Amino acid sequence: MTKKDTTGASAPDWLHEAIFYQIFPDRFANGDPSLDPPDVVAWDSRPTRTNFFGGDFLGIEQHLDHIVGLGANALYLNPVFQAGTNHRYDTEDYFAIDQRLGDRKGFGRFLAAAHQQGVKVVLDAVLNHCGAGHPYFADVTARETQSAYVVAEEWREPEQWLQGDRCDGTMNYTMRALLLGFTADRQIDAYELAQGMNQLRDRIPAGFRHGMLNLLGSHGTERVLTRHRGHRGRCLLSHALMFASQGAPMVYYGDEIGLRGPNDPGCRAAMPWDETVWNQRMLESLRSLAKLRSTSVPLRRGSQDYVALDPDTVMVVRDLPDERVVMVAHRGDGVRLSPESIPLERAWTLLSSGADGLRLGRGGFTVLTGRPAMVPALVGSSPGTDR
Ligand code: CA
């Protein structure tokens, strides 16, 4: 049974539209070397738990075109306040911006530049320490919690944090575990994935489902491509499922160009700006997925059902009253879908990869739209706009 939202509260509406890009500020771009600490290391150095690379607000500002070009319209910044470490989770003063990143003016210029490009900025901070009335937050949506550990623990019981007075959403580590269990580790099959995703949906109050921050990797996990053992096709499949799912997708900086690295500190390498080392196919694929989501209302605002078609093939069904979008994702070596298994009338294709019509190749997926049609697989799940 769906958990009742007794408060009537909900996450902000704009989160329906959000595609996040997560930045670890010390590692994204160095725009102002004069701010670098004395012990700064070369940009291509190996990340350690203690070294500083010199990333700053000006660097982010100078590369907003890359972020917007990917299709993101929101930034999630790991801590930016005064602290003694490169990750700044030991924040000393929530009223002071870390001087290595820029001063208050520089932060303001960066915010203005981001907003001019339609990019919202979300800070990783504890509101209890500074209050929503602080000037920094007048133009910034702040949320999330003090340490990566707390965030990591939150996911076990997301509903506790979503009662309307604590935060708008949580890092969706449960979804991450399910998707990667299907595409990377293969510890679960499509039936278990569908059951897990539908149970997770039912645990989250309806008004907060679109506010979940969906992610495949972060500053506190191994890189998503590394989790897929360098297998780009499977890695892309996990992204396809994330972009098709309810909740705001979030890309961790560098994942879009195929960065690899083990868990902290290896996942915090500096973003390379020499585009010849980028995985352009991954970048183009993620741009396509972001564009798909930004042009499809059901993918942003529709209800969601996951349905398994066979152990290696899962279907994500996103519904508005008059329009349904279906993504079918296949992790096996190839499958031919029967038209009867697709719950659409007069379907047409929005996007596909490794697919020829209803024939999906290895790691292929296809995204179809049309009017809802009843199929046996969906009988039993209750209709509605937010089930
Ligand atoms: Ca710098």
C-alpha cells in the first residue's frame, strides 16, 4: 500500500524539470590560479585524500557551456564553505565561502552566470547551521546533510526524510543499487529490479517522488564506468534507465566523458579539459538521453511502473492520462520483443540505441510513445496519475 502523504507537502515543482550535474568543486576546473593553496598539485595528479587541485567557482563559470551542452539545468555542488580539507565536509564556518574557491563576490558572479544560463545551484549543506534566511541561500536551494555518511545512511529509510519539514528529496542510493545490480553486477534480474523499483516508489510519498535525486555514482562511490568494469554499453544502459525514471537524474562530473576511478579518493580525479581524451560516444549518448527527457513530459511528470518482460529485459512505463512513454532496456545478448508486450497503441520511437525496431541487440534499449493500451503485464497495477 502506498504510504500516505499526511502533510500534503511536496517537493518543489521545478524538480520535475531538473537534470543535475554534480561537481566536486576542487576538481572540476581551475579558473583562477591566484586562489590556489601553496601545496596545490598538478591538474593531472593522482587524487589522494589530502591533496588540493585548485578548482574554483570561476572554473565552473567558465565551463557552464559544457554543463548546459550536456543538457543539465541544475548544479549540485559538494561543500563550498570554509574548511580544512579538499572535500570540505568538515565545514568550519557556514557563513564563509572557502577562499580557495573564490570570495563572496566571485560566488555571486558564478551564481549570476549560472542563473543567466537557466542553471539552478543546489548546495550540499546543513541548513540547521545557517538558516534559510542567510543571504547565500536567498538565491540558492540548499538541502542535504552534513556528511557523506549521513547521506549514505539516509537511503535506507528515505520516507523518514520526506515528511515535508526536513528536505525535498534524498540521494536515491536505493535506486542506484537496484539499477547497478541489474546492469553492472547482475546480481538481480529484471523481475527483481521491477519489484524493487515499484516497492521503492510505493515507500515514497507521492509528492516527493519527483524530488528524489537519482544517481549512479558520486564523490562517495566508485565511478559508474568502473562499476561496469569499463563496459560502456552496460554503463549506458544504466544511464538510460536513470533518465527514464521518476526523480531528477544526476550525472557526476566526468561520468559523461567516461572517467574511471575506484571509490574515494579515486573517484575524485580532476576533470580533463583536453577533449581528445573524452569518450565522445558516451557524451553524445548522455546528451541524447537528457534531450529525450527534456522533450518528453511523461518522462518528467508521468507516473511510473517497472515491468519485467524476461530476466534480461525490463520496461519502464511512464504515464500521463493521454500519453504513455515506454522504455524497454535489454542487458542480454539480444531479444526480439513481441508487439503485444508493448502497452501502446500506434507507438512510435523517440530514441533507440542498439535496436532495430523491436529487435534489441546486446545492451540495447528503445523508447516508444503512444496512447496507453492494456497488456497482460500491466493488469493488476492500479491506474492513476501517481501510482
Ligand atoms: Ca584555483
